[in-house]
Amino acid sequence: MNYFIQNKYTKWYFVLVNKAKERNWSKNSEFYVENHHIIPKSIEKNNDVVCLLAREHFIVHRLLVKMTEGKNRSK
């Protein structure tokens, strides 16, 4: 199940997501974090979530637009 175009944006997306996984923060962290579904719920129903800093969350949503196409693309 490959949902994403293989390009530099996909690579950058997973670098940020993997960094967040390694930090293993939660909503109770000392920093302001936002939950993010690794594979958007609009593409696949799942509960795989990471906590991202607000700026990271903004960036990954910008990247999602550049790494999807067709019916998976955000509107």
C-alpha cells in the first residue's frame, strides 16, 4: 500500500515523523505539541499518531500536499 509519491517531499516528511517517533513525546510533554496521524485518516483509518511541535506540524501538512496525488490529495 503505497500512498505517497516517491520524491524529496516524502523523504523530508518521514525524516520529521521519524524524529518525532524517536523523541516519544506525549501531550503531557513540557512543550506544546500537536498530534499528527502519520498516514492521514482520509487515506486510511488508523491510530498511528506522533506528537509534533507546532512548526513541524505545519510543515508536514505542507509536505503532504506535495507528496500525494489523485484521490489521496488534500483539497
